Amino acid sequence: MFQYALALFLQLSLAALAFAAPIAGEVSATSNTWQYGTGGGILGFIVLVLDILVFIEVLKSNRSPASKLIWCLVVFLFPIIGMVLYWLFSNRAEHNSGGSYEPLP
């Protein structure tokens, strides 16, 4: 189950990066590559890696499944804002499970 969710997440991430890339007609030799924000380049890669770390931390926590789903959706829909909100307001120390997944009953 987790493998399918991870594969779907990676496919959606790649699709988001592909759609966020600039169209060939919009790019010129003198264009500023930083104007594309988190759609690509170094900044986009850094945001992607940090968001993946947030997903891993949320999924390994001992939160309820509904809480995990909400945090994952917030970070997925709003990558930068969701990541900042998670790091500031998630009470990570209380929900740390010690690094392993708990089996479902």
C-alpha cells in the first residue's frame, strides 16, 4: 500500500515539475531563470527535497491517519507555505514515533 502511494506521489511530483517548466517560446537567451520560482532549477529542487522530508516525517509520526492526510495535503497543495506551517505548528516532538511504522490492527 505504502509503495503504491509513494509511486503515485513521485509521479505527481514529476508531472508538477514538467507542467511548471517554462514553454520553449517564453525562454530567451537574456531571460532571468530565477523568475520561474519553485517551478524548476535549484530552488525548485530544494523545495522538493524539503517537502519529501516533511512527507516522510509525517508518515512516520504517531498521528491519527486523518491528521497525517491533512498535513500531507497541506504540504502537497501549498509546498512552501505548507512546509513552513508544518515546521512551525505541528508539535513534532510530541508526535515522534521513534523512527518506525506501526502496524495496523
